[in-house]
Amino acid sequence: MCAFTAGQRGRRVLLIDHADRPGKKILISGGGRCNFTNLHTAPDRYLSANPHFAKSALRRYTQHDFLALVEKHRIAWHEKTLGQLFCDGSARQIVDLLLAECAAGSVELALGQPVRAVTHADATYTVTVGDRAVTAPALVIATGGPSIPKRGAPGFAYALARQFGLKVVEPRPALVPLTLGGDEVLFRELSGVAAPVEARAGKTAFREAALFTHRGLSGPAILQISSYWRHGQPVAIDFLPQHAADWLVAAKRAHPRTTLRKLLADALPTRLADTLADQIGLTNELANTSDKALAAAAQRLSAWPFHPNGTEGYAKAEVTIGGIATAGLSSQTMAARDMPGLYAIGEAVDVTGWLGGYNFQWAWSSGWAAGQAI
């Protein structure tokens, strides 16, 4: 994005990627269909030490701008849930779009060779890629974060940033499954069971599907809340977010001969209903259960505490939280404040979006902003 924006402005651009083909992370995104943006993109859907940093770039190059580019290339698309836009065909179409725009900007690609050194002297950056040394007055760090290390360049962006005096906010996996241990390992036996829930960590909540796995918890609601979860904190799950607080007491009045297990089986997958019922331990008919006990059960089901012992790490993380500190960058241009000609964009920067196309939009917007400024 940055390369073709600069190239089409008449800049001479070399795009370096150590992979043998460009856009490998794009190709595996969105189940191979690339969730390329979100119609509801807004700054409050991003996490950063500076929550205002993303505003300028997102306002100047919006989700509608990228969608217009998709339509210019006649790529058919569809909206899934919550504003998420996907290709009807393949993620390859987005890679081809970007390469076509790079070709239109006469961008040169250098693929499949490692960057051996980067230096700066006399207002010029020298990059040794393979056996070739190239020089330029501007250098853009666009190598992403440590997420999905087999497809990316783990830690490269941070080492390069530190080399030139930029600080780094401690990175950690985000949009990542959570793992369970201790007494909660019994929930691993529900591997493959999914249900619509509301997941909460602190004051933040997401209402989407949760999925039990052989290691713990996953699914959209869990991936979302993982960005807000910190080690040692509980995650609360509301298994029946559509139910009122007094639903069990009301059910006792309407259906006194039914049981909690039967009510849960009507609302949730059977295996999950049985596990929750066993844990709560109310086996009598509702008529023979006190209102106090029913209210306590309803409360537990609305805020069931899980205590994750960790995450599945960068290998399963869709993105990285943290990164190159925004305090050292211009929100208008993505340029380093104290290092002329140096820029940082995309996931390498301490800006992390929600699940659902937001991180791609940050890549497009920050790339465009830098490309306009070089």
C-alpha cells in the first residue's frame, strides 16, 4: 500500500520482502478469502498506548476508499457479520490488486533474500539485501509483528526501530485463543462445542461465538477479549446473554416441573448444558428449588469465571498488540520524529484493531499516509 502510493506519486520505490512471494499473510487471512476491511472502522476499535494516534490516518484513508479500490479492480465481495467484508473469490485477488497498483507505480520488488544490514549516514539509508546494497533518503518499516512467525519476520521491526532510537511498547499476542488449566481442564472435554456468548474482561465485553478447544477457549468472542485480557485476570462468560437476570425464577413460576438441566439443554449445545448443570449441581425440579438458589445459578451462568493460564502464543495469534511506540511517530505521516526519513506503518506500530478486518484497514490507512509523505 505504501509502496504503490509513493510510486504513483513519482517516487522511485524498492519493496523488499524476505519471503519468496509477496503477501503470504494476506493469502491465509479470512479463511483464504481475506477480510479486507470493516464497514464500522473507527478509532475506538483500536488499542494503543495513545488511543488518539490512529485517528488521522483512518480519517484520511477510510474503509470506503479501500472498498472503492476493490471495486475498481472488479473484485466481487460480500459482507458477513458485523460489517466484515470478504472477497467472494480468493485472498489472492487482494494480493493481485496490490501488485497491479505497484506495477502502475513502477515499484521494484526484491523478494526471497534476507536483509543483512541497515545503516544510516549523510541523510541516506543503506540496506544490504542479499548481496546487493541499495540506498535511499527514506526507509519504511512495514514488516509486521511476531504473529504467525512462519509467515512473517518475527522481531525484525522492533530491532530496526531500536537501532534508530525508537522505543517499543512490549509486544504480546492478540486475537489469540486462551488456554485453561487446573480445575478448568474439564472444559477441554467440550472440544468442538460452540455457543453464542458474551465474553468480558474488566469493563470490555464482546457478544459473539465462543468455541471450546482441546487447549481451552477460542472463537470470535474469545479472540476479541484476548486483546484486553492480561495474565492473572479472569474472563467472565455469559452463556445466556439474551436472558434476563431473573429468568430462572420466572421459569419456576411458568414451568415448575422442569429442571435446570432441561432448560439449559433447550438453550445450549447438550454437552455444554450438561457440564454447566453438573457444575452448578441443582438437580431437583424448579418447584423444589429455592428462589435464592435459582438466582445464584442465573448469576453464575451470566458471569461464569474462567482463569486462563496463558494464550496459544504468537503461532496462533492473528496480530500483535504493542510494537513501535507511537510517541516517536507523527500520526499524520507515520514518520519518526527524531530520525529524518524513517517511517513505521501497519502491525509493526503500537496500534491493534479488533477482529474483523480492522487490522487490514490500519495497514491500508497507515501505508497510504506514509506513501503520501515520502
